[in-house]
Amino acid sequence: MTQVASALTDEIRRLAGLVDEFERPFHPDPLVLNTYKKVNFTIVVITNTVDSFTTETLSFIKHKKLTSLQHRVRATKSHIQNSTNHFSGIM
């Protein structure tokens, strides 16, 4: 998932560069300028959304992995304790 989010973020960030590279003069019509501004604003919003999604996804994965590891450590610790008690009873 992280690779997908990273690739999407990279492509979205490149949109702004493509707009900057566009070498055509702006049309003086206010409607054209407003459309350009809306496109730039949309690019910023999408980029921020992807960044937020990536951060939330990574936090979720970290939490799930940490919880899973904690359960496994507890199970291992319990198994060691049971084995220790068992061998103590034998001796």
C-alpha cells in the first residue's frame, strides 16, 4: 500500500511541475485565470489528501503490527513461564 500511495503522491506532485512548464501565455479572460487557479488549488488539495492518507495508513499498520508483536511476546513469555514451572516441578 505504501508503494501505491508513494507513486500516487509523486505523480500528483509532478502535476504542478507540468503546469509550471506549460509555456503558453495566459489568456487575459478572468474565467481562464480562475480555472487555472482552481486547477492549482485542486492539485494542492489532492496532494495534501494523499499525504494525510499515507500518514494515517502507516499509523494504522504500525499500531496493528505493534499489537500483534505484543501478543506474540506475551504468548512466548507465558510459554517460557509454563515450561520453567514444569521443569521446576520435575526436579
